[in-house]
Amino acid sequence: METIALAEVAAVLADPSRATMCLVLLDGRAWTVGELAKAAGIALSTASEHVTRLAGAGFVVRVKQGRASYVRIADPRVAELIEHLAQHAEHRPVTGLKPSLRVRRLGFARTCYDHLAGELGVALRDGMLATGLVDTADGLTLTPRGREKLGELGVPVAAGRRPLLRDCLDWTERRDHLAGALPAALLDRAVDAGWVRRDGHRAVKVLAEAPFAALGVDFGTLGRP
């Protein structure tokens, strides 16, 4: 039965259009079916059928806002599954200038569903550990100093069902970056405050280094795309 279930899950992503739509949704935002159709290069009716298949498999959910209808990844676990599967495609040899630039930008800073990844994401984890904002002595925990510093930056720290912090293996750096409710809140704050800008599909452009430096990130040690 486990084999059958695994095959059914794999079949959902076996279609190139559905796989493309899932990769697009990995930026953490909600998309309309029309936007997904355009991204996948397919007809609206076909995209709607794919969304129904993805929703039935638990990969995505539909969200209503007024008259508009949106689609988003169902939950972080699904995003993590797609993210890990995507590494095999992303590791193909790069040909041409545009793909090379895109790979470098994604490698430097990108979204991993709803949190930061790439060199910046790994440096953020390292920096917060080095400066005592996060501790690993009793699991991955936010220290009182970390809570205070995040408060100064306007990043909300709220308890909920979702773990506040957890490690997420970064497939370009092969090291952990931070995932969970807190890194998601940090990315939201960074976008709203103009510290970063979403720069194309999943890539992130840093516009203000100071807030990240306050969290221990040393930009002098990072490469630039």
C-alpha cells in the first residue's frame, strides 16, 4: 500500500505543466489560475484541470478573496517536498548567460516557500547562532536576546501550531538555513519594510543590509550574483 501511495504522489508531479505550476507556487504567494496557466504555457481550462488534480492530492488549496480566487501551496511540508525534488532539475549543467545569471541569483538569495534560503539564508542562521540570538543547546530555540533584537526590527514572534524555528537543508549550499514561523515572519517583514525585493521567480534582491547585519549576517563573506 505504501508503494501505491508513493506512486500516486509521484504521478501528480509527473506532468510537466503541473510540476511547473508547483515550482511557481514555491515563491510562497497565492496565484490565480490564469497566472499559473501563463507561467506553464497552457490554456486556462487545462490549468484549471491541473489545479483540481493538485488540490485533490493535497498539494494546493484554493483561497477566495472577494470575487477573486487564488491557489497556493497547501502547507510547508508540501513546499519542502517540492523544494527537495526540484534540486535534481536545478543541478543540470547551465548553458547560456541568462540561465547562469538566474542560477547565481537563486544561489545567493531566494525564497524557500515562505522563508529565506541560499547563501543569505545560511548566513542568517550562522549569524544568529554566532551572536547568541538563536541557541542549539536544547534544540533550535530563540534566546531572550534574539527575541529582543527581532522586536527592535519589528519582526513579530508569535506562538502557534507551527514550530517557531527548525532547520531546513539548503540544496544549493548543502547546509541548513532556518525555517518555521519566525523565518516566515522575518521574510514578510523584510518585504514589507523594503529590506528585500522579490526579483523574478523565487530570487530575492537585498536592498538594505543593515537589518540582516543586526542579525549577524556578514555580507563581506558572501558572494554576489
